Amino acid sequence: MARMTEEEADRLDELWTKTTPEIDTSKPGYFTQHMAHLIEVDNFSAAYLRARAEATNKTPMQIIGEMVREQISAAM
């Protein structure tokens, strides 16, 4: 892999420090697909979700999804 010259590194540094990235949410990508799904929970709930996720080898979102589906089916 070729190394950058000092001049190239300075230009790249200037580009990244002085340029605000533009995000196009109409295009699919990780952040456009997943950032809308972020939720905020209290510390107790977060600890429970982490512990259950480790014990069941599932993600916290999978656990929340299961809990929501259980509540919906119980209400019907």
C-alpha cells in the first residue's frame, strides 16, 4: 500500500475537518435503515436486555420484538 505524502495528508485532513458530511436518507444504508429504530430505555431495562441478550444469543431488538408480539397477542 502506497503511503501518503505530507501534502496529501494535509489536504485530506483539511477536507475531513472542514467539510460537513451530507446524508441522503432516501438511499438505503445502515444508518437510514437502523437509526429510525433506536429507542431509549432506562438503566434497569437496558441491563435486563443486555443480560437476556447474552443468555439467549439474541439481539436486544429481537428480545423487544418478541415482548411486543407477546403483548399484542395477549391483548387479542
